[in-house]
Amino acid sequence: MSCGYRCPRDEVHDRCADLNPGFQKYTADTAPDGDADLDVDFEDFRLADCPKCQGILKPDVVFFGDFVPKDRVYSALDTLKASDGLLVIGSSLMVYSGFRFCRYAKKWNKPIATLNLGRTRAEDLVDLKLNASIGDTLDAALQKL
Ligand SMILES: [Zn+2]
């Protein structure tokens, strides 16, 4: 988190596997949000530290409550500006960091479609709302291609 070291996720996985050989026997299904629930005591689990500074490693993702890096926001806005429209999949857009792209799309007269089970924050902005399963809908869309 402090020295800027970056590596592929698989490298961290392999290092954690090497540090925790007793955990190889466990398996779990992956939840839609990427989590996996294991009924295991993690007291002895050893995390891989940064090989450069021995500090804490963190995935290069924005966690809930974190700020999206400005250069990433500007890059996304540039992409949106050059696009024909905005398709939001699997988000309620309740967090402003995602909702703002709908506001920009509307401001720039881009059509907006959402594919999500349940209500989204952009109900008043969307041109097409698909209140449906993501997997089923995308599978059906692929069949049409
Ligand atoms: Zn480091």
C-alpha cells in the first residue's frame, strides 16, 4: 500500500498457498460478489506481504468507502464521452461513484440502459431498464449474436 509495488493476482495467490499449505484442502463456491464463505478458523492463516517493502498488499480495486483514483474517473469519462451509450450491469448505482456516470451520460445525451435485479438510483435517467437476471439475460443476448 505504500511503495507502489504491483503484481498479478495469481502471484499473491501462489505465495499465500505456499505460506498456508494446510488450507489447500478447502474449497468453496464463489458468491456473486466474489466472496467465498468458508467455515474455517483463519487464526493461523498467513498473508503474503510486499516482497519489495514487506508492507501490506492490497488488491488494486476500490473498496466500498474508498475514493476512485481521479485518473481512473477521467479515463472512464473520456470513454463514456466517446461512446454511443451507457450500459450498467449489476449495480444499484446507490453509490455516487457509479451513479455519476449516469448523470454525465444524460448530460451528454447518451442513452442509458440498466440490467439489474431491483431498483437502481438512476430510475429517472434510464432509457431501458431490464429488471432481470444478469446471467440469463447475457446468455440470451449471446445466443442472438
Ligand atoms: Zn511494498
